[in-house]
Amino acid sequence: SMDWTPAPEASLTAVSTADGEAVDDADLVIVGVVAPAKDDTDEEEDGDEEKELDPIVLTGKAKELDEALGGALTELAAENSKAFQNGGSAGSVTPAMRIVGSNNKKAKRYILLGLGVEDKDTNVESATIMKAGSAVASACHDQKKVGSCNVLLPSQMEADNILKAFSTAFHSSLYADNRYRTGKKVELKAEDVKTIQLFLESGVSSDEDVTSAIATGAQLAKGVSLAKDIVNAPHNVLNSESLADTAKRVAAESGGSITCEILGKEECEERGMGAYLGVARGSETQPQFIHLTYKPKDGDIKKKVGIVGKGLLFDTGGYNVKTSMMELMKFDCGGAAAVLGAARAIGDIQPPGVEAHFVVAACENMINAKAMVPSDILTASNGKTIEVLNTDAEGRLTMADALVFADKECGCESIIELSTLTGACMMALGKKMCGVWTDDDDLAKDIEDISKVTGDKSWRM
């Protein structure tokens, strides 16, 4: 079975600056800065890269801290004005400034964190918050021998809007896969940091809301961590059978909110899944058709959704063997990784009102005497016949039976399918944006809105 990367141990909390705690009572102090809104003149002069910036204007607690430090924060911004842009570049940070206190106290380090340009008409974008969370995690890692970190966030960063996204990005950025590393190659992110405390000038609604938002972000990050673990695992560790074991563990750790069903070869044959089984024929491991079901514990279900992921644990291309980059084909289970990562997060968060089905037709596309060959004709579970002209087009074959299962057997009202189906999508959109295909305009709009909130870019084709 595959080991899972443990969650970061650093404790993330948040308080209001009105509570009276000292903002600078930490080894590392990070001060968030929002650049002033641009006026029409500034926008006309954006093309002038040499234009000298006005001195940074700090407000609130940041101003008080700067004054207590004799203007050191203002000077730090000025020294790094070209890169930092007075905070206008979201997620940017200045170098650390060390200040030794009186009575030979341990030196404290101060860093300015850019939070983008202020927009008085809208809330701070989720993408900006995610960049800030990642930047804080990176700073905690880069600054060695730091045991505590305080982060001062200005009034534009309202607790209700930022804590979940900040927590998700912060915890995700501390991920380090050391499962197969030894000796000096083992790297622990921010290993010395024990506490990170956010100081919010906007205040907090309640301790319960703060704790819940930060916990939800950490739970989402755990799902992301599992997805990374799956795509990073080599095939001699993670095959279709050990992926099924991973799915069983997701269900076991969900507190009873998720059930797991694994269909073997015989059950798939009974359902007529000839397309999926045709791909699986060439592998030494048996096909594992994974079906996880989440139901809210109160039984109140308002909608039923399906999430289907391509689960090729390794893709040689079959008899149309790949001639390049085959060493990357352990990544061909990226869709399945996202599905099981989402299932882990849903099992922890337990959202109300929705029944979710997570479906993965797990197998490998290998070569042996039983493997499918070009010109084979396969019959999918809905009766459709498929002529195989290229055995390296295996993903759509496995997905065909998985989609039929989610539709006919699970009765899902909407289905999201995730897959590393073709490299041509990267040629069209690059490596940081996914392509969306759907003829349902409402679903496309939902995906677009979700993309903006999460910062995961998508483009409808």
C-alpha cells in the first residue's frame, strides 16, 4: 500500500488586533501591505517602468509598528521598491530585516508582504489570498530557526472572506514528499515553526468561526496532499490494487460519511464494461473499479453529483507504444488523484445537502499476450461498439464505462470528469490551465465561478 504524507504540524490561528496582543511578539513578523488604488493618471503611465514610486504609506497597526521601529518598514519598502511595488504585486515579499532589541534580546525579523492593489468596489480576490498564504509558508521555510511567526493583515482582508483560502494555501505550500528520499535529500518545510498567528485589523466575528474556517482550509489542503501523493508515487508502489486500498482508507477515515465499493473483474464483466476491461487486459494486476459514496449524516439530500477521474496507474501506450516521456506516465492517474483527494476533503468537511459519487476505473495500459491491439472492437456498458485504432487512446475507453456507471447506476444529476486525456490540451492552454468541455451552459458557468474562487484556472473550449 502507499504511504501518505503527514499533515504539517505548525499551528495556524487568527485573532483581532483589538484583542491587545503584541503584533511583534514573534521571531518573524510579516506585515501585509495593500498598494493604494490606481487613478486614471496611474493607469495611463503604467507603461513607464522607470516611473519612481511614491513612498509607501502604512496605516493602522502597520504604521504604529513602523513608528516604533523608527521608520524601518518604510525604509525596507523603499530599498525594494522596484520588485515590491509598495505591495502592488500580490504574494511578493521583501528580504528579511533583522532588528536586535534592547537588553540583548534575540533579533527579530521583519518582512513586508504584498497583497495587491486595493479595489474599493470588490472584496480581495481569492487568488490574492492564496498567493499570500503561500508566501507566508515560503517565508517561514526560508527563514531558518524561526519558532513563531506573526502576520499582520490590514483592514481590507476581512476574516470571513480570507481565512479558509489563506489556510488552504498555507498548509498546501508546506507539502514536501519525502517518502522516497533519504539522507540529505529529505526536506521538511518550515520544520522549526511551531505557531503562526494572523492579526486581523478587520476583526473576527467569533472564535468558533475562525477555528472552523482555518480547519476547513487545512482539510482541503489534506485532500490536495493526497492528490500529490498519488501522482508522485512510482508504479512499483502504486498500481490499481494499491489505489483501491487508498480509496478504502479514505472511506475508513471519513467518520462513516463515505462508503467504499470496489468492483472486480467479474462484477465489471456482469455490467458489460468491455471498453474498460479491454484496456486492463494487458496488466498483471486485476482491474479495480472504485466507487466511493458520500452522504450527509442527516440524510437530507438536495442534489446528487458525480466526480469521475481517469485512473491509469501507468500508461505505456500499449502496442502503439510511447516513444518519448514514458517515465512521466505515472502521472496518468492525475484525474483519479484529484477525485480521491476531493473525496478525502469532503469526508472531513462533510457538507450538507449533497450526495457525491467518486468513480475511478483503475487499471494500467500495458503490453502482453492478452493486451488489446489496433483493430480490436470493444463493446462498452451502454452497448456502444468502439474500434481501437490506437491503443494509446486508452483513457477515453476507461472513462466511457465509468461515465455510464455514474449516470445509469448512480443516477447523478451532474457529472464532472477529470482526466489527463491528451497532451494537445497543454499545447493549446499551457500547463497551468485546464480545458473544459461541456454543452451545459449552467454547468460551465458553475465551473467558471469555482475556478475564480479557487484560483485553479480553466477555459471553456
